[in-house]
Amino acid sequence: DRGIYRPGSTIGIKATAMRPEGAELRPVKGQARHLRLRDPKGETICEHAVTTNDMGSAAADCHVPHGASLGLYRVEVRRGDAVEGHSLVRVADFEPPRFKVDVDAKATRAEDRASLSASVDAKYLFGSPMSGGNVRWSLERRPAPFPNGPLTAAGLSFRPEPSWIYDEEQVEAKWSRVGEGMLDEAGRLSLTQALPMDGADGPQRFVLEADVSDASYRHVANRAEVVVDAAPVYAGLRGPSGWVRSGGDVSVELGAIDGEGRSVIGKTVTATLFEVTWRYLERLGPGGAIHTEWRRQEVERGRCSVVSAERAERCDLRALSGGDYRLVASVDGRSGGSSWFWVWGDDGEKRKTTPSRGPVVQVVADKGRYQAGETAKLLVRSPYPAATMVTTFEMGGLVGHESQRITGPVGLVNVPIRAEHAPHLHASITLLPMGAVGRDRASYRVGAIRLPVDGKSAALAVKVASDRPSYRPRDEATVTVEVQADGKPLPHAEVALAVVDEGVLRLTGFHAPNPGDALRPPMALDFVAFDSREGLLGLFERSHVAGDGGGEGDDSLPHARRRFVETALWRPMLRTDAAGKAQVRFTLPDNLTEFRMMAVAVDPAGRSGNEEASFLVKKDLMVDPILPRFAHVGDRFELAAMVHNGSDQPFDGSVQLDTVQVPVSLPAGARKRVATTTDARSPGLREITVALRDAAGEVKDAAKRRLPVQQPGYAVHPSLAGAFREELKIDLTLPASAMLEPEESLTLKLGEHLWPELGTRLEYLLDYPHGCVEQTTSSTLPLVAGREILPRIGLDRHDARFFTDRIKAGVDRLATMRTSSGGLAYWPGDSDPSIFGTAYAIRAVSAAHDAGIPLSPGLLEGMTSYLEARLREESTSIELRAVIAESLAAMPQGLPPGIADALWDRRGDMSAFARASLTLALARDAAQADRVRTLSDDLVALLDDQGKLREEPAVHHEYYGSPQRTESQIARALTATRPDEPRLLLLASRLAEVTGRYTTQATAFTLLALADYLQGLPAEGVTIAATLDGEPLAQRRMASGAVEVSIPLAELVGKKRRLRVKGDGKTALGYALAARYRLPLGDESLRGEARAVAELEGASGKAGPHVYRMITTPAGDPVDPSKVAAGELLRVALLVDFPSGAERRYLALTDPLPAGLEPVQTDLASVTNDPGIGDQHPLADHLRWSLHQISHLELHDDRMQLYVDDVGSSVIAASYLVRATTPGTFATPPAMAELMYQAGSTSFTEGSEITIQ
């Protein structure tokens, strides 16, 4: 129904399936399909089983959860595991625009001068002009491509080709202009601007962008462009490709075109040949460094001319000695296209040659586009005196073929064009020489061309209209859709109707799609030349795929507008009646805006059409609240509203802004911004009422909005775990400044063998916010491997169905990472497979398969094949080969022959982790018992009498290593080979005691190790007595006898209290204590008594990077945070600095925003472009260099999140734009950086505040 959605929205989806039958399309009726919605990480968010109707259509709604990932979502139509069709939509945090901006521009050219005339028109979406609005505009020039035509299609170049050596002549000067203005009473700004064409080597595109704002400090941008020709006629050429032999003839094809791409006939076009020599200058730079500048010198060596024709004409030149040469075309004394080539060798035998591109033959069409009923004429240039010419016609498959014999240099093919050939037909040509001798008998030439076909003849005429041009909120509206075919009403046509807020549609430039474009998709040419005379001669492939392939509040104000929607109506399955009409009546929401009606129609023959129209929703007197998107406790800011008087009478009254009344007077047709100041005092959803009353107190308009208020500060998650037998005593205290969420509690879980803590860890994995191949596997594999013990480890809030669904979702997501090699990439959509990621993930995939969970066809087989190949390669590190061996040994086929011997011989080169992996691999083969015994002895020897590693193990960060993971792998190996080893019990106890500093990889391996260890232990109930300062605490009995105790955090703030738990003195009980709260910005308790808590969270950043933040102008000039102008555009830059020797992989960066700033998403159509970073920015070099390293970035209402998989240097920087939208003083929470796989690596910036005036 539209192109962009907020988290919490519902996406309306309709799919139509048809199959071609000649010139028509026939519905695919009664077929089962699945409509699936996938998020940017590839995870399935929504899936519906549907059956197509008599029109081949199906529809469903998909809800995007609150808190969902931001980015591009993929809507798929699936048949089994095959994706038959897809579309992309965007999920983003955005504020719907309140007004629209249109830019119109025209260019005129007289003699050598060009000028631009443009207008900027802005209106509020309810129809009123934005008189007095501010406009900032920019105009930029950039080269425009030459239009399509027969000569450009033939490969002629009409612009100078740059040389392979960079020199100063190739640096293009960037031209731009900026200005400001004010909209007049009609909401218009007119402007004119001279357009410089100096130095232009072809058509130039001038892009005018206008950014408009009003007193609300909201901004909306739009842009228009014009193309201006540098000359009436352009000269083009096509010269030799790459190199020619010294002394040979240089054949040049020449032609001339106009600004529309049409051939210009009768012009003298000249090709001039220049020999190029190079020299260089060395200059001292400002720092003393030597800079080399290359300069070229050219000497003319010949010229030839032709008279231009419809097609390219040829003339010849002679290349002399070896070196660089440049060909330049000219017409009417003006240079045009040029090309470079290299001459090699001494002057040799002089002979006439025909330009050749290997086995490729040139095919030229007489037109650039065709209508049904026309005949396309294809000209084929043959290098043979006589040849057999085989022509095939394709549209994703063969649709026709013919052969003919030709003599001479040219062959002609006539191709009748039919309607079913839309949107394009491919023709491929194969030439086989006749009468050739020797090696030439096996020669051949192939060529191909795409013939665009206009499918408009198959369109339906669609009209959509509302019964009135404007309405009031909550009025009933009637929308009528009329469909005609061949000028007559069309009954039984299927219509999808969407009525959507115009401002939302403009965010992405969304328009109603035409199904005909998708139902007749452009098919890529897949041409394989097979010559039995010489075997497979090669693959000739040319591909072109078009496209991207409010709840109710209190009723104290009965007329308050609360229901604000983005899609007012979505009816995907309407049918026209005998008169060709479909009609819908519905109640309008509370938006004061312009709604666009979009109707899309199809009929049983596959004909389609679409149409758009609009209507307004408005009132004579309107009030529009102006609020920040959120606030932090302690913020003090303006609560404002725009008041509009659309009537023809003056207005006197007042505006209620929450609890404050502000008087207001407005002339007829005027608007005014009114404001007061408010404080955010407590967290939660604050409902704010804005109401406009007349002098008698009657409400003329009112709106209710909800403002989320957050607690700023540092997130603190203290935890404690361990074991006891008789009595556990813990002193509890929380800082007096601790900020708590409502009903937040401290929880204490107790159970035998430390099981509750394992449940906490698994919850950590389930809630982990990221989703690469490792993280997906780490949150899936423990579920598969340890489902039987999950209730015993304290994870009892989910049923078996939940775990089955999570496992299925995990393996489905892993399937989205599959590459052509069979291996899995790090992120969905990447093409490079990760060896360790694949070896790790196959354990989850194989275990899921064994548990009866269906897999994507070929997934397990492809992963197995890929890993077997990597296992045999000597280039694969011995560490990775041991990991692969463990994974493959668990498969039914076991290890490939000879691999065990090869790995055994190199065990001395392996780390402790790899040796434990090899132990697990060989333990599955009884024939390897002696070797397993030796390896187990080695692993036991690594542990001291306390179950600790005697030496810090080597850590391989490239595949997520850590000491904890190594210990866990040793525990797994000993559990499999020596379950009675005394040190194993100690090691398992130590692993269970590790708390707080979780990473996904270490946590997953710890869970696997302890799950293995606990499998054979009995589950018994727990009997305890818990008190707080002597008062008994209530207990909640968990599955398998575990116990949970909760203490409200409010009872601990600023107090010292003692928690005592008594056991039976016989059974060892494990416990896990956890809490969650926040500390204010700058809280001293982070440095005092709560220091251990801070270190637990990695606030010191000792094991990771340091993060710094600065706010500047977009270019990089300083900004005083104590006096930022409302409406100002700012750049937030973050610098992450890694200490020497620190790990630099898998960085996650989170930057919370102050509430008075809004992120600027420059890739939205109605948002201004990024003006760029200037050299004056303190981090300019870092920002430019770091841009390509960013793996993923999300801009939320209240934060920016950024991920970098591999940081290439010790410093990385990133920036994003924000706009100051709300006057006030706002808390700026600290930015946070963490390495996702390294414990204790979290670091913060300082918290601060910003004042917007």
C-alpha cells in the first residue's frame, strides 16, 4: 500500500500471479503460495499461507513489531522454497511531513548562454499556501549521459575518454550555487540563474534542490533537474580497443548526433590521431613531501573525415611507432568523443584489418524502441566473405529462430514485433563461415541485442475519484474507481485501492505500481555457444534486469483528534460491476492532510492500469501540535503548536498547551506559532492535549499526542552467581540516585548444579540484538542441543512450541546467508563465505535436521560439500581444519578418508581449543581410541588441581576466540571422553560461576559444555528459606524444583539490606542474582562504591576501544552546544580509538540522541541531501576513509546504531546529520562502543546537555 512504514505499522500486501499465453497473460488460479516478510537481517517477521483466486491474486497484512530492525524489508511470494516474486519496502523511524514542496525548473539556451527559470511551491498538506516560509536552495552541475540512439547503441563515444594515467586535466571542476529566499503569499518563490557551460564536453545536468521550513522548524525538501546541451551537434567515434600493432591501419567509426540522440546526417566529422608522450614534475609539498604531477604532450600524426549518416561511417589512419595514442572526433570545429589505444611492436607487414572484438559481432537495430505490429531491422556486420547466420529470439526462453545464408560484409534480419514481446525481446546472432579452410573452419562470431517493445497497447484506462474535493476529520468519504478497456466499461476487473497520506508517500517518492511491468518482467539473455568442433567455446552472456529486479485516551475533549494514520484505506480485492465501477465508503481518520488515492487494476487477460488522485482533509480552524519525538527526564523544552485560520474571518481565542492556556489572535487566512515551556519529570508515556478554543471557550479543534519520556543515563546490569550448601549471605544496596522502571525487581534463582545461571545466559542469547552467522548460530545451537535440560536451567517461561519456532527461525535465517559455494556468509546477502561461520553453523543445521525441523533444500548438503573442500585444502589453517573436522565427524558420513591421519600429525601446531575440537572429532570413531586417549591426557594436563588452565590460551579473534570458549571446549571434550575426571567437575563449576561479561560465542560454548555435563545428572527439587532483614520472602517454584525469589528494587534504593538463604547443608545449590537499573549522567556512584558494577559492564573500556563524540556544522565548523539555533542542521561525529594491540573486529556503536535533535535520513526523497564534509572538520580524513568500512547503520528516533565487522586501522570514525527541531535544554546521554565478542569491552563518552534557542 506504500513504500515506508514505522515499527508497529501494518503492511498491506497484494500479489498477482499470471502466466504468458501468447499475447495475453492467464491467471494462475487456485494455487497455494506463501507471502513472507523478511527483515534486513533475513529473519522472517510474518508469513501467510494463501491460495490464489480466479484472478491469480492473494492478499495479506503483515504487522511490523515495535522495536523491529530498521532498513529494507523484503516481501516475497514463495512456492515452496522458490521465490517467485519480491518487492522491497522500508521500515524507518520518521515523522510524516506536514507540508509538501514542489520544484519546477526549465532551461533556455540562446547562442552561447543558458539560463534556468524555476519556481518553488510549498503548501500545507491540508491545502493552505506556506506564505512567508523560508527557502534555502542549491544548484549543482554534473555531466549528463547522452540520450539513447542508434549511434550511442552502436558503441560510439561522444565524450573524451580519460587516460589510464591520472593528470590534472582530468580533474573536473565542481560548479554550484546556493541561495535563500522567502515564499510569497501564494507560497511560491521564483528564481532565475545563469548556467555556465564553459568547458562542458556534453550535455550537463543541473539539479536544483529547495529546502523549505516554517515556524515549526520542520523542513521538507524537493528537487528538480534540467539537462542543457553544450552544443547543437556532437561528434562521436569508436576506435580500436586496447592496442594495435605498429604500422597497422587504425580503423575509426565516426558519427554525429543531436541533443535527443538522433543521428545528424550530412555533417563532416573528422578523426584526428595524436601521439602522446608523458613527462612529470616533482614538487615539494607543504610538509616537505615530494608530489609528482604528470603532464602529457600531444603531436598530431594524421586525420581522416567522413560525411555523417544514419549509421556510423568508417575511415582509416595509420599508427606509426609504439606508444600511447589518442583519437579525437570533431564536428563544426568542436571536439567530441575521444579514445585511447596503445601501439606495440616495430613496423611490420602492412595489411588491411577489420576491427575485431574476439568472437563478438556487431548487431545494430534501426530503431531504439518498437510498437507491436512493427518490424525491427537488424544490421549484422560479418567478417566472412560468406556465412551461415543463425538468429534466435528469446524472452527468458526460446520463442523463435531462423537461419539464412549471407554473402558480403552485411546481413539483414527482419524481426516482426508482437505485443507479447513487451517489455523487450532479445535477438542473438551466430555467424558460421562458409568455405573456410584450415583453422578458420572452426571460427565463429556471436552477437546479441535487446529490442525494447512498448507494451502500452495492453493497458487499461483507470480513473479514481472521491465524491468531494475536501472533507473534515471523521467525515464519510466515497471513492469510485472506473475501469475501461478499448473505451468500454470493463466488468469483473480486480482493483487494489489504497488511500495514503501524501506526506508519507513523498518520503520515498512512492507511486501506484503498474502490475503489467512486473507480470511481463524483463528477462536476461542467457546465451551459451557450444561448438562440437572445438568443444565448449565459451559463455556469451548479456543481462539486463530492470527495476530492483493510536489508541483512545480520555474523553474529556470529545472532539479531540487522536486517530492519526498513514494508510486511511487498503482494499486489495475490489471488483468492478457491470458498469466497470467499484465503490468504497469509509470514515476518514483525524489527519489534517492530503490523501492520495491510488488504484491499480488488472483483468483476466493480464491487462493492467493505474491512476492516482487526491482529496484534502481540513478544518476552518486547525491546531497542529509541535512536540519532540521523545524526551528525557530532566529536559526542559518548548511545547508548541501551529494555529491555522483557514476561514475568511479573524479569530480571537486561546490555545491549551497541556495545562497552560495561551491567548491567540489571527487574521483571516493567517497562521501563528504559539508556545510554552514544560518539563519532563517522570518516565513513561505522557499524554499531551493541545486544544484551540474561541473567546466563549468552545473547542474548535483539539489533538492528543503521546510523548515517550525516557530515563537518561548509564544502564547498569549487576549480577552475581555462585554456589553454596548451608547458607548464603549477600549485602544488598542500590545508590540513592538509581533510576528504576516501574515494578522492576531484583531476581534470585536457585537450583542444583548451578542450573539457574545457565537459564540467564540462554535468555541473553535469545535477546541479543544482532544477527550475523555466528550470533544466529549461537542463539540456535544451544536450543537444539539442550532442549531436554532447558527447564532444569531455569528457562521455564517458554513452551516447547516457542523453542521449535526459534530453532526454525534460526536455521531459516542461516539459509539466507548461503553463497554459491555452499558456504555461509557472515551477513545475509554477502557473497564471500566464512569458513568458521559455516563450520559452526552446520552443527545447528544438522542438529535441527535430526530433530525433524525442515531445512531449505540443499542447505545441509551445500554446507557439507563446502567444508569438505576446505578441509582438504592445505591453505586452510590447521585451527580451522580441526573445527571443520569436529563438525563433519558428527555427520552420518563422518570424516573423509585420510583426514584423521593428517590432523593427528599436526596436533602439535594446534591451540588448546583446536586440540579439544580434534578430540571430539576422533572420539566418534572407535578406531581412533588410542589417539583419543592421548589427546585427553594432553587436555587434562592443561588444567591445574583447581580446574583452571595453567596458562592463558592463545586466542584467535578472527573466529571469535576467548579463554572462556577454550575452557568450554575442553570441558566438552573431557565430558565425551573422561566424564569421571575430577578436574572436569571443577572446570564445570568454574564455567558456571562466570557472570556478567557475556559474549555470544563464549556463552554458547559454555552452555553446550554444561548441557553436556548435566545431561546425566538427576533433577531434584530444591528446599530453601529466604529472608530479607529477617522477613521471609515469597518463593516461586520453577520447573524441576528450581526456585525464584524477587525483591522490588524500590525497597533497596539508598538502603543497606541483608539477604539470607538457607539450604539443607547437604545439596550444593547454584544461585544467580540479577538486577537492572540506570544511573544519572555524571553520577559519582560510578566511581565509588559501585565501581565494581561499572567494571562489570565494561564502562572502563579496559578491554576495548575508547569512544569520543563531537557536534559541528555539516561542513565541520565548531558549534557552541549552549546556543544552537532552532532549525539548524548539525553533524554528529564519533571517533573510536583502539589501544595498541587491541582486537578490532565486530564493533557496535550506539549514540543516544538528545530529544531536541532529530536524525536526518538523507536517502529519503523529501529530505535535503548531505551538504558534505569540509576539510575544516577535525575528523575529515578519518570520516572519509572510514565510510566504506561501515557494515550496517540504523537511525532511530532516539539513537543511532552502527556496526563495523572489520576495522582496518586503530581509528575509525562515523558521522550522521541531525536537525535542531525543538527549543529547550536537553540531556545528551553518553554514546557507547563495544566489541560484540569481547567481554569487558564497553566504553562510554561523557554525558552532557545541549541548549536549542
